Amino acid sequence: MEVPSHRYGVTVSTVRVDLVAVVVSVDGQTPRVLAAGAPRRLPAGPLRAEQTSLQASLREFVLEQTGHRLGFVEQLYTFADLGRGGHAAREVSISYLGLAHADTGPGWTRLYDLLPWEDRRPGPRADAGRVEIVRAIRAWARPDRSARASFLWGLDGHPWRPELALQRYELLWEAGLVAESSDATEATGEGMVQDHRRIVATALSRLRATLQYRPVVFELMPDAFTRGRLQVVVEALAGSTVHTPNFRRLVGQHGLVEPTGGVDHGTGGRPARLYRFHRALFTERDLVGTKLPVPRAR
Amino acid sequence: MEVPSHRYGVTVSTVRVDLVAVVVSVDGQTPRVLAAGAPRRLPAGPLRAEQTSLQASLREFVLEQTGHRLGFVEQLYTFADLGRGGHAAREVSISYLGLAHADTGPGWTRLYDLLPWEDRRPGPRADAGRVEIVRAIRAWARPDRSARASFLWGLDGHPWRPELALQRYELLWEAGLVAESSDATEATGEGMVQDHRRIVATALSRLRATLQYRPVVFELMPDAFTRGRLQVVVEALAGSTVHTPNFRRLVGQHGLVEPTGGVDHGTGGRPARLYRFHRALFTERDLVGTKLPVPRAR
DNA sequence: CCAGATTTGCTCAGGATGAGAAAAAGGAAG
DNA sequence: CTTCCTTTTTCTCATCCTGAGCAAATCTGG
């Protein structure tokens, strides 16, 4: 069984390749994604011939298009299925997740306007939309797909898992509840160009999963911050809340942060101590091996 | 801040795109990778214009080149940095991990011939090679990179983490210990064409990480198997051993398997009960959410 | 001064995990 | 047939991690 040349094949596969960026930041307690236009579109650009690495290419065009210097960058997934955008031609998009410091302005779309069901933090809109979605899913899933549906939506005793955002989006897609052609509703969210909403869902899934075993949140934080502020950012990304004493316990016992000595009096209650990320320790470790809690409660 | 058209850019980025497959199987207690030639080369093929999905394209050319029908397939990473193969031209490779049932023959290379230091199971060759590698790394890392080195190699009180295979390969690369041009040594392994060994390391990392939270091993198992056999396969992929009673406890309590009623008398000791994967339960769940133990002992 | 809000620390139960001991059940060698 | 060896299988125990609740400490704002 000899493996032939890898130039094997009948079709010469020369296609156009784009880079697509999902740039995330947290503004107050709302996560935002860089996407402008109507319908919204993720920033994208071509591979640059002169750039040796993909990441450099990505950073450059995000900087040019938006003026933003990306901190953390991670490759997500390469989308290349036929008919992605409606055209017959194949279009290859290499997608990246990037984290940037807080910023607002046009082009910064609220993440949960795109995927409203992913925000489970207590609030006025949360419950109404949830009921509506769950009803629609139950109707569609019955009876064949109900096990999968209740697993993904944390029904019937299953826990809600934040990191399954992509799988939930895909189920909604199959159920016809997030067709990009339809109008935006309160519960099913705002549509985007082509398959960009799927790419955002991919990014959210990956970000939430990464949060559980790598301290990437610090890419979104200023140099000094309170533990309460850190908790708010984590909860914003996870889309659910955590038990405050347990959160600080975990943050503390991993030695992730060290006090700066300063305090913040603007928190409304007892003043909070300021901390900084213990970077010296963790750049060496390639940022692997220490985790922050993401809720996985019922 | 308006985001311009995503057709923005000075260079038209039309490049050739290949699919590369890392097909893994376990033969006895040695993991194998589909790669033939000298130096060895992973099976690769072009995107097929007529295939709608990448996975379908991949399955087809792996079937054509090797006669193998892939079970599990997962996208790994897209390599596209300039000068990957030594040429100036950019070459984009979308890499996939595939799992196949046990098979031998030419073309099936032993995985740990390529990455010998990743096999930590007790054995004659293991200790000798380990000492040699650790000595070389320590010499190179001192003193700046010693924290990173000891973290990755489980030295100075750090645990050995099987899933960091890629990071270990990259450190060895930086240290000049796995230059593909040099001759294969007992400790640093056999070289491959272009950056294929990096792709194999990527696959191993991903496979080991996946093993910890998704029951993908079953893609490598026959329909009926003993728990001892399952443990051997997991240990082969993880490259280290686990405590037998704990392994069976975990497998049992997750409800992953169910007894077929049969027994296997060929194990050399007390006959072992045969089990099958409880597939009905887990296809529904999208194969998420149940895990098999991978050792992370000191 | 009081009410409210937030930070901070402590405790406790339950589950998961690492490690060891040992019984059960067969095959192989003598 | 008996003895030894090997593998499977079941328990037990200590420890750590995690979820959850209670309460004290400390400030701001009215």
C-alpha cells in the first residue's frame, strides 16, 4: 500500500483564502464583538503575501480596518464548505479569535444581541426569551431529538454548559429558528452576513472552553483590577453567574493574581483591594495549566 | 469607524489549498500513524471541487490512497505560514485528525518512532531516552527557559501532562533537537517531510486532550471488548499508565459501556467480561460530556 | 447615625480522585 | 491433581475539589 504523491488529484485546487476575525471585548458587563454594517459583518481580509505568519497578517488588517491592536490571538476553525455564502464558488475562511481591551463605538456589536439565548444571567429580558426558545425547541425536537435538545439546553435535569454555544446554535439552525433571512426577533437574535453568526458562535464556544483551563481573561482586563471586576467579566463571557466566595477562593488559591497594594473606593460598598495578574509566573508556563471557574451549575 | 469591504487588500490571495490527514490507529499496544515514504509523509490531497464538505473530501482521498474508511474525523489546524516547506510560495494545509480501526502494513508508522519522548509507559527504551532528552533540554534551557522546560517535562515537582505534546515538540524545535535535516536518533525520533512532524504533534495533543472529555476511544475499538483492552488502548494513546481499579471505576460510573454477556478467555488470567459502547446514549449527546480518565499523575 | 452594598473569611457536606489491599477465577507448569 | 501466576474484580480509605450557605468587616450615601 504505497501512498502516492500528494500532488494527486484531478482538480487543481487554487482558491481564494480570507482571514476572518472575531474580536471580543467586555464593556462594563456586556461582551462586544467587532462587526459593522447591516446586516453585520465580521472584519475580514486576505492573506498578505509579505507576511510570514497568519497571525501577523491578521493583526495587521485588524489594525488597519479598526485601529485595534490585538492582544491574545488564537486560530479557531477553517470554513470551506461549498456554498457558504450562497455563491457556487468555494471560499476558504480561516477564522481567528482575538481579545481586545474594552472599547465602544460603532462597529462594536453586543454579543448577546447576536446570540441572546447564551446570556443566562438574571435579568428582565433573560427569562422571557428563554421560555420562548425552549418552547420552540421542544416543539421541533419532539420526540426524536428531544434527548439532544434537553442535553444542550440544560433541561430535564441536565446542567447548562456554557461552552456548548456552538452546538446550540447548530441545533437552532437545523430547527430553522436562526435563518439569516428572517427578521431579527427578541429571542433568536440578529442575523449576520453569510455564515458569520456561526463563526461568532464558534468563537464563543472556544472562548468559554478556554476560560476553564487557561487564564485568558486577563487579556481583557486593565493592569490593576478588583476581584469583583474580574468576576463580572468572567460572568459576562460565561453568560451566567458564579458564587462569589467560591470565585475568589479559586482565583486566590491558584496564585493567579497578586495584590498591588492599592484599593478601589468606587465599588459602592467596602473598598476592594486591587490586584494584578501574576504574569511572571504564567508567561513561562505558556499560559497553560491554571484555570478560572466557569459556572456549570444546574 | 466603518469597516470597509472585506475584499480590501493589495494582494489577491489565490493560493493552493491541501488537506492533510493524521490517521491514527492502535495495533496491540502501539499507536500507529498513516505515513509512508522516506522521509515519511502524511497522506494529503487537494480540495475536491465537487465535494460540498471538507470532511467528505478528506474521507474520499484517504479511501482512495489507502483503502481506509475513516470513522471519527475532526479538523485540527490550518498551517499557512510562509516558507513551510522550504519554498517561497505559500502553501495552505488544512489538517485533520482521523481515527481508524487497527491495521498494520506498510505505511503504518509507529507514532512513538516519530515522537519517542511522548511514550512514558515503563519499558526498556523509555528511561534511557528520557534521561538523554532531559539532559539536552536542561543544558539548552538554563537559566532563562528553565521554568518553561521543567513545566513541560514534568520536572521539579510539576506533573507530566500528556496533552502538552505539541508544546514539547515546539520547545525541542527551538532547541534544535528535532531538526528534520539531522539523522534520526533513538531519543529525538525520526524526521518527516516538511512540517509534517509538527502536524503529528498537533494531532497527538488534540487527541489526548479530547480523550479527557469525550469518549472518542471507542472509535478505535471493535464492537465488543474487555475493559482491560480499553485501558491498554487509552494508555497507548496517553503514553502513560493508569491505576487499574480507578480506571474501571470511572468507565463504569459514567455508564459509558454495557456488558454484552460474553467473556474473553484469552487474557491469560481470570476471564474478562465483554462490553460494548453504549452508543444509543451518546450519539444523542453529540459525544460531549462524558470522559475517560487520562493519567495526570506526578 | 443608619441603611445598604460590597468585600472578605469561614464552615460544611458531597462528590471526584489517587492509592493500596485483597478476593475471585481461570490457565499453565510441574 | 496441585501449585503458582496472571488478570479481573470489588472494597476501603484519605485527600482534594466544588457547590452552597452564613456571617463579619468596611465603606458610601442619605
